[in-house]
Amino acid sequence: MNNNLINKIQKETYETSLDYLPKLIKTAALVAKEFQGEEQEDTKDLFNQVVEGINWILDVYNHSDSILYRGGEQGTKEELEEKIQRLSHAISKQNKQEMGNALTEDMIPFLEKYLEEIRIKIK
């Protein structure tokens, strides 16, 4: 593939992410709140959608030139892996309180930082 095509695909992916991330963040915050309080009928389905969305964003992140969690002041890739493992561990235990905490304390801040980075790149 030539560089122009790669750049075009990456720009389109960033634009899609720019549209999608605020929705994902909002839904993740809602699910976390429900896990930490009153769970609704659709909370589990929403959580599954959030996890799918996080996986898609992580795939975009892993194939991008993101500086987040690549060392330096934003953190390291190992720190991001720890955040992912914390969520995975909570899921495997089906501990909704821990799942909510992992979303609130780990994944939502990552998604917010990545959204800001994409906004800067798109300008």
C-alpha cells in the first residue's frame, strides 16, 4: 500500500473514532454507575457493547502512531496492559463493583485521553 492510501485510511479511522469515542465514554460511565448502584435490565447488554467498543478502540490505538502509553509522561504500554487486565479480571470474576471501578478509574480516563489526542491530530 502506498503512503497516501495508508494516511487516508488512518484519517478516516480517526474521524470515525472521533465520532464514536464520546458515545462510548458516555455509555461506559452509565454502565459503571449502574454497576455501582442500581443495575437496570439492559446493563449487561450495554456492558457487552462497551467492551466491544473498547476492544475496537484498542485495535485502532494499537495500529496508530499514538503517543499515549508509549512511555514518557502519558505512561507506558505496560500500564495500559495493567488497566486492561484489571477490567478482564473483574469480568472473569463477574464482580460488577470491580467492573464499574475498572471502567471509571482505568478505561474511561484512557478513552478520554485518546479522544483528546485524536482531536489534536485531526486539526
